[in-house]
Amino acid sequence: MGIDSAKQEVKNISEILDDYHYHSGLVATSSVTHASPAAHYAHIDSRYKEEAIATQLTESTIKIA
């Protein structure tokens, strides 16, 4: 999630919105560390690294989760 095949970070939608001074929130029916919602803020090589994904949420541009 959030990385390319060379493991380089690529901007996700929340980061792009932040560049334009928009705020973003996240609503999910699953855990916010699940791969689908995490794709909006995380940069990680495995969907199973949920602890690292959770840490990235706290450091992300997402304002409300």
C-alpha cells in the first residue's frame, strides 16, 4: 500500500488533498488498519503489518478516523 514495485513511496489521496490544504477523514466498516482504508494513508509493503499501519495512521494527514 502506498509504495510502487521498487518500494518507493507514492502519494495517496489524503496526502494529495493535504497539498491543496483540504482536510480528510476516514470512514470504514472494517478496521481502519485493514488494507482498503489503509490505502488512503499508509506506505507499507504488507497488509499484515497492522501495528505499523496503525502507527502510520497517527502520523498521517487524516484528521478524523
